[in-house]
Amino acid sequence: MPAVTKLTIAKLGLGRIASSVISSIDSPRSVLERRVADGYDVWRDSELKKHDWVFAKSTALMTVTLPARAGNDRPYRFELPTDFLRPLRTKRARWEIEGTALYNTTQDDFYLDYIARVPESNFPADFQQVLGARIAIECAEVATQSASKLQVARDMYEDAINDARRNNAFTVEPSDNTLDDYNSSWVYGRYNHGGL
């Protein structure tokens, strides 16, 4: 089995829309290679953040760093992991993220579950298909100048997401109607108006 790289994933997607062949994105020579090289990291991170991919879940022990913010209700600063993309928020989490730091109401250590930027060598087949399809969508016009090929790429993307869902490649957590949500004016108005 060949190694999974940015190039192999791009070729996987572009090949499905009968695109011209690309040979390198590290030293791009064509317009298509340049498009893939310029967009790949953004598209990868975007797709990783869209779902709670099982292979991309990670946990980090968060330890307070200095300096703390004075006069703020969340004064304690914690540096985010370098591979951090998106938090997996737990019920009633009291922290907030600003830039590359997380601020909390307490200085106690805690574990943060999050979606991590993982190397391509760890991508399962389901995610390779999803990312390849995303690349095909983003490059269809440059690669084929065909609106029908763009639609093929979009259909391919939907199929890849549906296959990943069926294979439990990502989790879909149930929504939690917390007390805060229950007391919101919209929920109160929707469900309690008129004594219902």
C-alpha cells in the first residue's frame, strides 16, 4: 500500500473527475498544481473541523500558564496544543478560547478533548475520500472547465460523507438542552407560551 501523502490524496480526488495529472505540489509547475498547493492545508483543516472524526480526536492535559488576566471573569490562561483545530466542548464548560489560548475560571489542571491536525499517514480511507472529493470540488473549474465535472465532484463529496457516517468514521453527538438553553427566551416562548 503506497504511503498517504498530500499528493496521493489530491490525485485520488482529481482522478475521479478525469482531471489532468499532477506530479508535485511541493514544487508546483502548473496552474492546477499551484491551486492544490495553495489550498490543501486550508481544505484539510476545514474538513477535519467539520465533524468529530474518530481518528482526529485527541486529549491534552491543560496546565495554567502565566500571565493571568486581571479583572476578568476567566483570568487563567492555558496554551492550546500546537495541533489544536477545534475543541470538543463538554457540558457546562466554563472556558473560552481567544487566539492561541484558552481562558478558564479556575487555575486547576484539566483535560481538554479536541480535534487535532494529524499527519496524512494517519488518515483512514474514509477521510482520504472526503478530502479528495473536497479537492476535486475546489479544483474542478481549473482542472476541467466543466460545470458537469463540478457537480460530479459535489456528488462524490456527499457520497464520501455518507459512507464515512455509515462506517462510524466520525461521531454525531446528541444535542444537549442545558438549563441555560431551557431558560432562553426563544425556548420559553416556543414551548411555554400560553401555558403549553
